[in-house]
Amino acid sequence: MYLLTPTHPPEYSALAGEERAALWSYDVAANSWNYLNGSSGPIWSEGFCMVKVEGNLWVYGSSSSGTTELWVFMPEQSAWQRGEGAGASPPARKKHGCLAVGGRLFVFSGEHAAESLLYHDDLWMLEAVAGLLRPSTELVWTKLPTDALLGTAPTGRQAMGMAALAGNAYIFGGYRESTAAPVNEFHSVILPRILPAPQNFRKLLSSLYDWDTLEIPRGASVEVPTGFFLCYYSNPCHLRVSGYGTISSPEIHCRALDGCTGMELQSVHLTRTDLFLEGAPLSLFNSTVSSSGISVSESHMEVRSSVMLNCKVTPIRTAET
């Protein structure tokens, strides 16, 4: 068990600095507490969250300056490291809920860092993404679209209980609204899954939820011999593909009128494929696109740390009436 407190042992207070949070571990067998702080760490502030991600402790919460910071404690090195997430990050908050599933950090709701009794109602995911164009990984924030959830999404609140079971998140209680009234509600949320992309690519698309990720292993290739339209099914749809493999298809259509909310390629190679997006955005991150055509209508395309070779991009603007 680990505990983060504002109190250091007397012999370490001067070294750690009174403003730094103190990290402790409890040894059940020895019935004793151990001080683990290391040489640095987060500034103490109320309302942070702490979870264990693949052997390390991740601490996420507001600082005394009103910003929200991520710190990682590595027990083997007994050292703190400041974490930085790429892309848009969550607004500053405190007293939020968080949990770790599959090596990813999920953050939900919480109170505005600068305004009491005003709550966020958003859900964010932080994950490590390895790029084709660089050997290392970087942490990337993704805002998950709760407005597209099937069912009723939980409203903004603070100090709620949050736990994970079988890949789902469960949220109970908390306080919300201007009176900070207690909430006696129970919600479950299907968290994003990482699914292996088989050769029968089109069949798997029928079971995807809005924020699931298809993962193509290194060296693998997924080729769909015929073109297809996304979201001809009952679930919301946002095609998200990651990995180090290759994907190709004559045509892939993503149309808002069909329920497609966008396409996102992370660390993949797309080749010999014509993409058509109507009212839905396209995002390329750490990817390569070759010998392909891209048509974007009534939307936008975001390209970060990616390379495009022998591609034709056609922004189509609809005339105003």
C-alpha cells in the first residue's frame, strides 16, 4: 500500500522541502511504514489522485499554482519523474476520479482548480504511444467523447469512488452542483479496448465501440480487398488504428451522416488507400501514408510527426446556401 501525505519524517524535512509531498509505503508482513520520497516529487496539494501503472506510481492533480501536473514515481530507482502528455491536455482540476487499466490512465470529472463548486464532466485517457518515426514512446492525452455514449453519461462531480473491473469503469457517489450535494448514483462505462486487427477486418468493425483501437502488430499487414463505409451498424463509430503494421483498402468512407465521428491513425503505415471523410476529422500521428488519396469535406485534417509520400489531399468545401 502507498500513501501520499504532506508530512515528512523530521530528519528528511529540510532535504525534501516542506512544500514537497511525502510518499510512504506500508509493509503488511513487517507491520511498518517506509519513507520512499526520493530527491524530488510533486508539490503537495489536496485533491490529487494516485494509481499504479505497470509497476510505477502515477500521481495526477492540481498544484499550488492552479495547474494540473503528472508525476511518476519509479520504485526500483526510488526516483520521481515529471510526466508530460502530448496534444491537448485536461483542464486543471482537483478531487477527480482516476484509475489505471491496461497501462493507461483514465481521469474523470473533478472540481475546477480555480473555482469551487464548479465541476468538469469530461473523461480523458493518457497512454504511451510508440512512433514509427522515432524509437521512443511519448505520453498522449485523448479526450473521450462522452456525449456519444449509449445511455446517460454521469454528470460532473467531485470526490467520487472509481474502480475498474473486467475492462470497465464503475463510478459511485461524489458531490456535485452549487450546493455540493452528495450523489447516490452508480454508473458503469465501457472503457476503450485494444483489439488485434485480424484479416477479417470488416467483420471486426461491426463490434467496435466509439473509442476502441485496432492494433496491427509489427510487420503485419491488413488488406481489405473491397472498399467500405464505416458505421453501418448500431454503435457509434470512430476508427482508431495503432501499431507498427500496414493497412490498405481501395476506399474507406467516414461520413457524419452515417454516425462516423472520425478516423485516427497512430503509428501505422497506410498505403494504396483512398480516404473519404465527410463532416468527420482525420488525425495522423507518428504514421506514414503512401500512394493514397485523401478527401476531406466539411471537416479538418490534423497531421503530427507523420510523413506523406505520393499522396493527393483534396479539401472539399461545400458552398453556402
